[in-house]
Amino acid sequence: MSKYRTQHGTVVLSAPFASIDHDNKQIEIKYTPNNYNGWGICRSYDADDLRHFIQHDAEAFAQDAETKLRTQGAAA
């Protein structure tokens, strides 16, 4: 398991695991924002695709999750 702290929150990579739906082992990436309000997001990838995952990748994943999960410009 790897854990990265980003500007927007925390990104955690699971250990590789087997999946009946995929031929290759998978790794789950989970993003939890800093202002955690009971939610987060996760996605599974082929373990081979994440062999060289670094801080920069964690920042990009967190930024992408933020833009998809939050309503931009919403009235307070």
C-alpha cells in the first residue's frame, strides 16, 4: 500500500489483487479529500500500468477527482 498527501487530499494505492473480471492483477486508487464529508472516490487499474506511480501522478488523480466530484462555482 502506498499513500500520498496532495494539495486536495489523500491518495492511497492498494496492494495488487486478483480479480475475476480481469486477466491481470489490479490496484485500486482511492482519493479522500481534505475536507472529508463522508465521501471519496476509487478506481481500479491494471497493476502493470501503475508500476511507476509517483507523487505527480497522485496530484493529477486528486485534481481530476476534484473537478469531477465538486460543483464548480456553486453558491454557498
